[in-house]
Amino acid sequence: MRVMGVDPGLTRCGLALIETAPGRSVTALDVDVVRTRSDEPLERRLRAVHEVADEWMAIHRPDVVAIERVFAQNQVSTAMGTAQAAGVVAMAAAYRDIPVAFHTPSEVKAAVTGSGRADKKQMTLMITRILGLQQPPSPADAADALALAVCHSWRAPMQGRVSSLDAQVARSRAGFEAKVLEGRAAAATEAAHADRTRNGSASADQERARAAARAMARTKGVRW
């Protein structure tokens, strides 16, 4: 499976591609950082990120794109720019029918280092070891993109199993609920039939009582 990792950003957007093998073996195939100038209009910066990401997808044909999930930061403008960059990359993947997965920074850190609070230095060191690189990837955005790809390649099988189990549970619950509804419907039908039977019997008894009263009245000469 080929996983494209994306560390979104407007000033620097990290892109990485890895290939997975059976087990937890991963190999780095390519890495790059898209840079845009802060004095450029926003739409041109987003277009630059989109064009490079789309070109990567056209060349490398990843099976999935893993993007960092953006959270609000102290600087709202920075978070907005990061979210916009993530959006144009996700859109490029959508136009090519490539699945997109989002992972939080803590999920990536936990998958790569074992701790959701690892710092940049620890992340870079571990991703260098995991991928067997001769030197640490630079800048940090490149290392983060590689870490995102590795995180997804390791978490995806477990997430797939969990999703499969959830689907099985949902199907079982739906089947149980259908049987409950069917049982309730059958009980309601049976109760309605019993009510009609009882009402029919009561009506017949009343009619027989009226007939007997009329017969008795006739024997006594009373007009009914």
C-alpha cells in the first residue's frame, strides 16, 4: 500500500510518500515541501499547494492520503491557513477518488514514538530510525509528513478491523431490532384478532338474548 502523508500549511506544506510491506515494514519513496510566500494573495498560495499535491497524486498514485487534522491554535489566522491548505489537498484527492484519512498530532506521536506528547526532536529521531534514513529529514514539515504516512500505515489495519467489528455489531443489532418489531407486529395482530373474536361472540350472545326475549314476549301475547 502506498500512503501519501501531508503536513498541511501555507508557508510550508510537507508531502511524503511511503510504501508498506507485510508487518510493520515501511519504506520512504519521496518527500518534499511546498513553500509559498506570505506576501502572495491567499488564493495563489492555495493554488500552489493544490497544484503540487495534485501533481504528486498523478505521479505516485497513492492508495490513500493521510492528512494532519487541524486544531485551533493560539493564532487563529495560522490555524485557518493550515485548515485551508488541508482542504485543498483533500479536494485534490477527492477529484482523483483517493481515500483521505485525518489523524491528530497526538495520534501520530503515539504511533511513531509511543508517547502522544513527544516533541519535534523525538519525532524526527524516531522517523529517521523507522525508515532507515541516512540523515534526518529536513525541514520538520518533511519529517511530520513522513510520520503521518507511517502512522496511517500502522493504524489503518486496526481501524479496518474495528470498523468491520462495528459493522457486524450494527448488523446484529439491526437483525435483533427487526425481529423485535416483527414479534410486536405479530402480537398486535393476534390481539386484534382476539378482540374481534370476543366482540363477535359478545354480539352473537346479545342477539341470542334478544331473540329469546322476543320469543318469550310472543308467548305472553306482547308485541315486540
